[in-house]
Amino acid sequence: MILIGVDHSFATKGKPNTTIQSQGDDPNHFSAAYFGKGFRWQLPDLETSELGYRMARQAYEESGRKIVDATVGGKLDIFEKVDYDSLF
């Protein structure tokens, strides 16, 4: 499995899973319009996400498969990084 676009990094900070309302352009996604002004969303829980990623890595490895991360500039360090351009 190849992960693409898993930045694992957010500019908006706060207590994980807290519901907030966006105040303008979205600095956390590939498009500033991803969550427009007034959109309600929950702050990420990166620690719990990492637990899930580790579990997925273990399950894949136990079945002889592999997950790699081809995200350009991503901060996730659970999976082996591969060069995006080398895949296509």
C-alpha cells in the first residue's frame, strides 16, 4: 500500500477532538477552501492516529505486505518513506 498526501501536520493547534469553527482560509489542507469559513470540525488526535498506523503496519507486515509513505514533505514517520516521483 502506498500512502500519498498524509501530511500528519496541522497548523491549527488545540486539544485533540475539540470541535472548532474555521474563521477563514484553511491552512491545514491542500486547498485553502477545503474547510471554508464557518465550517465546524474536530482538531486532530495525532497520537491516536499514530497508534492506528502502527497497528496497520504490524498487520500488513504479519501478512507479508508493506505500507510505504510517498507523501511529499509529510511528517509521518511510522512507515518507510519512498520518493513519490520514483513511483510514476
